[in-house]
Amino acid sequence: LKIMSGVYVPAVLNNRTWPDSVKKDFIGQMHKFMAFLTELTFQAKGNTVLYIPTEEIGDPAVACKEKDLVQRLESTLIHWTRQIKEVVNHQDNSELGEDAGPLAEIDFWRSRSIDLSGIRSQLDHQGVAAIVSVLEQAKSSYLDPFLSLSNLIQREAVSAEDNLRFLSSLEVPCQKLTTAE
């Protein structure tokens, strides 16, 4: 991921020898690949990371008129929407099992709180705001579902933090019960 984002992506973006049609298509495919690579790399660590493409956006009023750029940004937004939906729908902690106990529940809410807070901070990133601004100007139909999910993430993050705060008060007594003979 580091080599791709540090070496290959800048090399492709700065290449001036390719015909525009080839370059635009290749950049679109490269961003899709980078989004999946980023997702898989961090998913293995239990984190959700949104890939923010390095696009020269500039003025959103001008950028929204570039059809290819808008399509690439919409593709990124669709990927983010899918990622966020998966996290929001993962609230079902049924994988813990019926007899997992309160410590497993606390761990679940700790992990969920960290993940949702991480997504919330990523949504505040300047690159995300720039993409949203361009797609607002372009009147993208993909923007409303994304913005709804963004608001949901804000609420879910607060809810997860509240659940964790409550359950954390039970952690020490539960640990003592687990080690009791």
C-alpha cells in the first residue's frame, strides 16, 4: 500500500505522455484498485479506512463540469457508502455467541467505538469535504445516501461511546468474577 500510494500513484497522476482518454480510464481504475487495497489492508487490522484519492480538484464550481472527474469521485463515494453500510450493519454482535459473557460485550463495544470514531474523523477530512463539495455542485444522485450515512455514523459513534462508557463501569467487577474460584 505504501509503495503504491508513494511511488506508483504519483507517477501515474504526473504522467503527461499518455493520451487523455487512456490516462483518465487508467486513473479511474487505479483509484478503484487503491480503494479496495486500502480497505483490505486495514480491514485485516479491524479498522475501516476510507481511501481518499489524490485528485487535483481546485475550484468545485469548475471541477463539477469535468465529467470524467465527477465519475471518478462518484465511484469513490459509492465505495465509501458501501464500506460505511457494512460497518453500520455490523452492529449485530451475534458472532459473540450466547455464552460469550459481559467481557466480550465490552470488547465488542470498545472495538466498535474505535472504528466508528475513526470513520467519523475521516469524514471530517479536507479531502472528503472537497469531494462532497464537487459532487454537491454536480448535483450527484449518490450524495444524499452518503450524507445520510455520514449523519448515521455520527449518531452511531456517540451511541457506541455511551454504551462503552456504561459497560466499562462493569468491567472490573466482571473480571473479578471471571477469576474467582
